Amino acid sequence: MPELLISLATLKSLAYLLGSVGILVEWRAYCLHNPYDFRRWSAVGAILWATQYYLLDAFTAALTMGSTAIRTLLSGYLEMPQYKHAAALVCVSLFSLLTASSWQGIISLLPAFAVINTTLALFYLANRPMRICLLASSSAWIMNDLYWQAWPALLAESVAVFINLHTIHKLLAAEKL
């Protein structure tokens, strides 16, 4: 029995380590000016979080983050409108179903808005406007984190907002040159 407890503690530590690396990878993504590089790094962060959630037996969160990784990658590579629209519709539908299946009251609308808003931004907006739209998603995540008192997530999202604002400013300056 003690071996099992050590094993579970080790698994939990590994999960949190993966989640922490996922945060660092996501911050790196927000630093990148190229929208395709942003998507690739962001997808890797989502895969790390999906793995973390899976190891913590949070299967809906794991499925959501795995879907987020796929959505993020697809959004950068689908160029034909019919495929882009179909993929966006599938993603929005999936995130809506995941919200319904994990409903915890009206507060569940904040993450739902965040993932759907991000989905539409990734599929339909150019680099700088997309990042500006992602600020609205970050605001929803921050409010959700405040409600649940998820302080590490709040800190991580707040830092991501400042990195994103810095990158948006640099992109705007580059456009003026």
C-alpha cells in the first residue's frame, strides 16, 4: 500500500510538472510574431495540459485540451473556405457539447466563451486582430480563475495577457514601418 501512495504522489508531481512546462510553452507561443509558429507552440502547450489533466483523472479537461491542440493546428493550415468553415463548426459544436457535459452553472459560460471565441479568432482573423480577440478570451479565463480561486491559473493567464499585449504592440510597430 505505501508503494501505491508513493506512485500516486509521483504521478501527481509529474502531472503538475507537465502542466508547468505547458504554461512556459504557451508563454513562448505568445512571444512569437509568426502566426504559424504561435499555433504550433500553443498546440504543444495544450498537449502538455491534456496530458496533465489525463494524469489527474480530469478526463473532460483532458479531452478539451486535446481538442484545443487539434483545433489550433487545423486553424493555421485549412485555407479552403468550405474546410475552414466545417472545421470551425465542428470545433464550436464540440466545445459546446463539452460545456454542456461539464455544466457547473452560469459560470461555465466563461470557459465556453473563451474556447469558442478563440476558435473563431484562430480560424477567421489575421495575426494581430486574432491576438486582440484572444485578449477577450483571456479576460474570460481570468474571471473564471477568480471565481474558482485558481491562483496558479490566474497568474499564468495574467502573464500571458501581458506577453500578448507586448507582442501586439510589436506587431503594430512592424506594420507601421
